[in-house]
Amino acid sequence: MKDRSKSIFGNLIEKGAVRAAERSKAKFVKKYGDDSAAHYKLGFEPIDALGFIGAQNIVFSDKNEPFDEKALIVGNIRMGFGHYRISIAMASCAAALGYKPYWLDLASFDATGSKMIREQNDLYSLASRISQKSRLFNKLVWEPMNRDGFKKITYNAKDQKNSELLVPIFENVPKDVPYIATHVWPSQGAVHAGLTHVVNAIPDNWPMGLHLSEGAIHAVQTPYAYLGYKTLAGFAKTPLKGIPASVLKEVGCFIDHELLVNLEEDNRLRKERLSSNKPMRILMTVGGAGAGFDDFAAMVKHLLPYVKAKKVALFINFGDHKVVYEKLLKVLPGLKVKEYFNDYDGLTSLVRDIREGEAEGVTAIYHDDIFRAVYSTNLLMPVTDLLVTKPSELAYYPIPKIFMKHIGGHEVYGAIHGREVGDSTDEYPDKKAMAEALDRLISDKEILFHMIDRIETLKKQGYYDGAYRCVKLATGQE
């Protein structure tokens, strides 16, 4: 196994950073054990919520099961909903192009590398929560770390060394299987393990050393990200060698096949609803860490008079975080909602009924199954008119969007891109600005018409075809 912590794309990493990376790996081995000689056998379990695309979950088993001859693996970790959401898009487009998608969540196993991931994810989530409670911590630590700290090329050394701990999980994965990673650790782990057809799907618009995985094809969504990785400008104090064009591809946004195949009809119905003054359907998504909760609750409170006047129908997906719903009820006592809790079939029926029917009131959605929790937003996007979200992975989806304040400085550039391509608003930094923006969008529907037209144009340009292209890159079609 090549030591990839000492050099990245021909750029030597300073010795201090390499030594720190080695200490980091040694710390995890000491804490969780050395399983480098383990022989983990792999089997498969169906993912019920993704049965419509035939996705199989890779699990440890008593014996190895053979992969399908048209297998494509989506390597991921659960870090919030974002990487799971992008993974579902990849699996969806793989199935649409005739491949059998396999789901490999590297944080889900009883293995040293998995425990390493879970520990780092817990620390990230804790810091994210603290950043929302402490302005000083957010200003001095969290924002600079997410924007500038993760950007440094030296940051790559520690991740590369820690990702060596993931290699045992891949022992019984065919080396030539098409493989798409939706986080850098699954990409690095696959490369360390000797996989030869790895695509590293980079989720952010802000280029960072964090996302580098030499040995994989780097797929980015935007021209800004392409230029950043092509030059690696700002990754160090001195100029660096960039990523060669042969392994850096601007592919477009990572969107599910199911959200694209009927997009024109979804947009026609949006325009029809807006033209006939039916309640504007607003979809809100909630983070489970509680990040941004106060702003979120303020938005709901601000929209309730519109709901009462039947100018707005509000849909809120709480994901698998019921505690956030319970917290909202305490903040807004007397809030009347229609609940779809662990009722995925009921939600599916609701979506079918309101597609060309009527919608009103406040609808709350929750599911304790992570796949159904994530995909509930996918079900609702085609039948709603405006998505309220922070500018993270949802910043690139084909629905008119209004951006609430980012969580982490790297997300800023997703909002900037959405505003520039025209399918989104600015990022609004506080309760007052968000309330004013919502008022304007509800009163001036021409803004949404313009966004819808932009989405139509962008689709024709292939802007949303990134997941299809990742599949083609992994399978050697591009």
C-alpha cells in the first residue's frame, strides 16, 4: 500500500504534517485495535426504502456473497443527511443506466476504520452544535476551520493516513468494480485498498485539501470548483501543482434520476399553481443537530399567518430527528400540524394526491429509518414550489430555493453559485432578512417563475446530469 500522506499530486507535504498524520493513525489503532489482518466477509441486505432501484446494503457476513456482474458500489458515510442524499442520487442514476447499486457505509461496521470515522463525525457534529450557541467559537474557530483550515493541502495528510485503517473492509471487494465515493474517506479507503475505478464525487463548491484523493477521478459540480482543484490555488502559501485534467472532471450537479425524468411536468404544475393563486407550497428541511434552530423556528412562526390565510402550505421534514419537532412544539404552543410519522406509505399517498390536487396547512414528516427520512424530501420536492434550506448539498437541486444562514464557512459558496445560476436566492443571514425575503417571494411570484425558467434552461444544458456522468466515469464510458 502506497503511503499517500507524504505527497499529493506531486506536492510534497511538510514533515511535521506527516508526523502528525502518523500519530493520528497510531492513536486510533491504540484505541480501537489493529484489524489489518482481519478477513471481513461481505454479504448483502436489501434496503427497503430504496427497493425501487434495487439497492443492496453491504454488511459483514459469515460468508462472501458474489457481486452482480453489473455491480456499482456507492461508498459513503453518514454525516448529517448530505452524503447519504448524494449517495442515493448516485445509486438512482446507476440503476437508471442499467447497473446494480450497492451501498457501502464505511461508518456502519464493527471495524477499526469505522470506529475512527464515527469518532471524527461525533466531534464534527459537536463542534457544529457549539458553533450555533457560541458566536465567539463560531467566529474564531468553526468558520475559519471550515473555510480555511480544511482548505490547506497539509490537511490531506492526516485523512490519507487515517483512511489506511479502512483497507480491511475492502478485502473482498473486487478491485475492478465501478465505485463512486460521496465523501473523501470512502474514496481514499478504496484507493488504498487497490480499487481501480474510483470516482471521488466532491460535494462542496469551496475547493479544499480535505477533498483530495489521489488515485481517483475527482468529479466536481461547478466551474468554480474545477478551477480551484485544477490550480490548487490558496491550498498553501506557495504555488502548487494542480490536479491533472485527466482525473478532474466538471460533471454538473448530483441529482437523482427520479427528480429529473418528470422535471418539465413538475415545473408546469408549479406554474399552474402559482398562476391560479393556490397556496404556495414551501418545503423546509431540518438538521438534527439543532443547528440554526432559532432561525428555523422564527421562519415557521412568520409563515403561520400565511398558512392561516391559505396563501402558503407548509411541509416540514424533520428527518429522523423527532426531538427537533418536539422542541418546535414547545416554542410554538398550539401549532396545528398533520403528522406523517413513520408513515412512509401515507406520505407517498399524500404526494400522489396533491400532485394535481390541493394542499394546505402545516404538514410534519418524520421517520426513524434514515433512508426514508432522507428520501421524504425527494418525494416532496416535485410537488412543492419553494425549498427552504441552508446552502449545503440541497443547494444544487432542481427546485426554486431560498437559503437560510450557512453552517460552516464552506457552504457560503454553494449559495453564491445558486444565486449566480439563477435557481436560488441569496443567503439570508438572520431572522429579519429571511422574513423579508419570504414576504417578497410570496407577494411577487414572478421571482419564482424566473427561477423555474432557469431550471428548465439548466436542465437542457446538462447542468443537473452530474450523477449520470459519475456513473459513466466509474464504468469507463467517459
